[in-house]
Amino acid sequence: MHGPFTEAKELIGGFYIIEVMCLEEAIEWALRCPTGLGFDDVLEIRQLTGAVDLPPEILDLIKAAADLELHVRQGAIEHRQRQPEAIGMAANPSMPPAST
């Protein structure tokens, strides 16, 4: 048995995420990255989308969704804090909660 971890001979890929100001800086970093065993070395540079790449109306939708999610989570936390006895109740509401 080899254990729970992938052996180096079984490794098929990986990625780095770096924050740079321009493509030239990304290329400089890419030239420093280990890419394999000297054969079939492939290293791609891809730009990730950032907030500056999105139209303002999309950013507004994202913010509204995040605010709604936060509101829902806070409401759920407050609800649990107000009703701690609800935790552990039987599935059938007509049955009394189990005694401890």
C-alpha cells in the first residue's frame, strides 16, 4: 500500500494564482515556476476576472446577493439563539422533546 497521498509519478497538474500588474510581470513569475520533468512541460498564463472587469450593474447584483445572504445567515443565527429548545426536537411536533 502506498498511502493516502498521490505519488509524484501520478501528478498530472497544478496551478498558481499570482497577483501582478501586467502580462510581462506574469511572464517573469512563470519563468521561475517548476513545470515538470523536462518533457511535455506546459505552463499557461490566464487572467482571472476581477471587479474592475465587470459592469457596474453586475457588481450591484453581486453586492445585493451578498447582502441578502448575510441577512439570511444573521436571521438564522438570531432565530437559533432565541429558540435553543428547538435543537434536538423530535421530527414529529406532537411528540415531546427527549429528556436529557
